[in-house]
Amino acid sequence: MAQQARAAATLSDDALEESAPEPQASTKESTEHDFQAALEEFQELARSAGAVEAAVLIQRRPRPDPATLVGGGKLDEIVAVVASTGASLVLFDHDLTPSQARNIEARLPCTVIDRSQLILDIFARHARTREGMLQVELAQLQYQLPRLAGKGKSMSQLGGGIGTRGPGETKLETDRRKINVRVDHLKRQIEAVRRIRGQQRQRREAVPVPTVALVGYTNAGKSTLFNALTGAGVLESERMFATLDPKLRQLQLPSRRKILLSDTVGFVRDLPHALVSSFRATLEEVERSELLLHIRDASSPMLEEQRLQVEAVLAELEVIGKPVLQVLNKVDLLPPGTVLPTDAIGVSGLTGQGLGHLLAAIDAALVADPLATASFRIPQSEGRVIAALERGATIERQRFAGNLLYMTATGPASLLHRYRRFIAHEETAA
């Protein structure tokens, strides 16, 4: 397991443009602040994989070295740090080409892992359902295929450290044909999962209930907010990618109409493309949803960069045009008096602050089955109709006259239309 790694030396490459003009002091401070936040995120990724940090080495250079990513002098320094600390693993906050990985490993007596492989390892660590395991294994195999050459004995069996929690019975040093056969098999199994999920969705859509999906950067508090809204009790963790498998729960809005709320996997900077492709079956709830709630960590120093990273993944999923509510979570961590952007809803999944405002905003944003108001004249003998309206709509006024009940109700247009024969007067949409 990853915990068996004795230590990890993390390396972050902060590439700077050669021709860039000398930045002013404020720009330097901002750049340094962003860099420090990115470094802390990478260190959290390493901890999520079970690594124990031995040293952090940083290099700033105009462009990556094509042979070893870092310069020769820095590689010598890494070799010395590994020797002095006894580290069993070196992590790079940068993707390595197959040749770079081979050249670095030739100099080091330990395992070398790049950013994408680290994220894949964390996903493998957290996958619980068969669907999640299939998706992670497919992403791992697709990532490893171009990197088989030169792996040799180190890939001949599953080990115990980070990066070796790999695809089960397939040995990665075997020929590409066998691996491709396994990839094709995984794709068929995942396609079967998609068909089953599609059938389940068709059954849900027979009784139209809109789906609202939570999306956001990893560790933005999506699962905590999901639990606060639905009482679902899904896993809440400060570790990255704690939620891999989608969760669906029904939720009643202030208008009394019901929605399905979906909790999804978190995104991260430079999310491996293989993972986005492999998790398309899981992310179909995002693609099919009527409304997205973009959950953001209001206390994060990289708030704007994280927003852009999430939007990049949404663009890859071709859902960038969907209605989105910007939700700033963890407002309880902000200093008193902090002014939030006017286009965002401030909430705290931990304390419950702002949840009523969020539910009202969801209500107003759903357009597929908009709220409407109608006045009804219903015989008291139609108890079933009266009960359905009281259960699914908000009753604003009602009075009895003889054997008739006069009521004004606001609710989903589909519900009110179902009992249109009793409508005495239909008012403007709510």
C-alpha cells in the first residue's frame, strides 16, 4: 500500500517565460502566492496517496529540459537528496514524457511518479464500486501504454508503493496486444454500465423530475453540502477525491416540487485526460442535468484559478452552455464583513448558513418545469385531486362554498396542468 512508502521527495516545476518583462512588485507577490497555493495542493495530493514528505525541491527555468524535465544540476541535487533521506519515491508536479521518466529513473534508485500517475493512484485508492474500479483501471492502462518501454522488472508485479496500485491481473510488461485486449474488454464493460444507467434514467424520466448536479474543484465541500441539503450521510473527507461514485438523492424545494440532486467527483488542476474519458459514464449525470451548482471554496486562495479549471473540464464534457449557479461554500471561514460577488450564493454546508437562499435560487433557475400559479374550483368529493395539489404545490388561498373548494396554488406547471379541468383561472407564471 501507499503507506509503505518511507518518504517522498516532491519536485515542482514553475516554468517562467524567458521573454516576459520584469513583473512589478504586486505581480510578483501574486505569482508567488499562486505558486505557493499550487505547491500546497500538490503536497495535499501526495498526502492523500499516503506519502510522507522528506524534502521539497523547486526549480524555476525558462523551459523544461527535453531529456529530464529539470536541468542536470537539479537532477544531481535530487539524486543527493534521495541518498541522504533514503526516500523510496520521487514525485513531480508535472507530467513526464516516457523518455523523461526513463532518463530520470536511470539515475535514481527509487520509483519516479509524475502528477497524472499520482492522481490515478489516488483514484485507484478511493474506488469502491465495480464501476469505479473499471474506470480507474481503464485510465491507468491508457496512461501506461506509451510508457511500457524500459519499465522491465519494476513493472513485473504489483508492488506496495504509490504508483504500483495498478491494474489487477494484467502485467504491464507484457506485449501491447494483450493490454489492448484488456482495454477493449474494459470499454465493453463500461459501455454495459452506461446502458444500465441509461435504462435507469429512462425510468426516472417517465416521471419527470429534474436533475441538479453539484460540480466543483476537489475538496470544495460538495459532499458536506450534499449531506446538509439531503441528509444522505455520504462520506465527507478533507482528502482529495473522496467521492468517486455519483450519489443521487431526492430533494424537495420550497415550491414543493421535487428534484434529484447529484454529487459528483471533484475536478483538479491538470486532471488527466484519460480520467475524464474513462469517467464519462459517471459524469453523464452532469451531462443530463438541467442545472449545475458550481460549488467553490470561498476560503481558497486560488478561487479564480479553480473556477477556470472546473470550467475547462465542463467544456471538455460539452456542458459549458448549461445554466449554472455559482455557490461559494465555506463562508463560515471568511473574515466577518467579507463582501461576496453579486453573482454568487454564499453558503456553509457545515453550519447550514445560506441553504434556504440556495434552495430558493434553484427553484427560480429551473425552467424545464417552471413554477406557475392557478386558481382551482374543486368538488370536495375529489379528495385525491385536493391531496395531490396540497402535496405537490404551495396553497396560497383557499375557501369553501357549498360542496366546492376554491384554492389558489403555486407549483410546477406540469402538476397544475394535470388538473386543468378544475382550473377556474390561470394566473401568470410564478
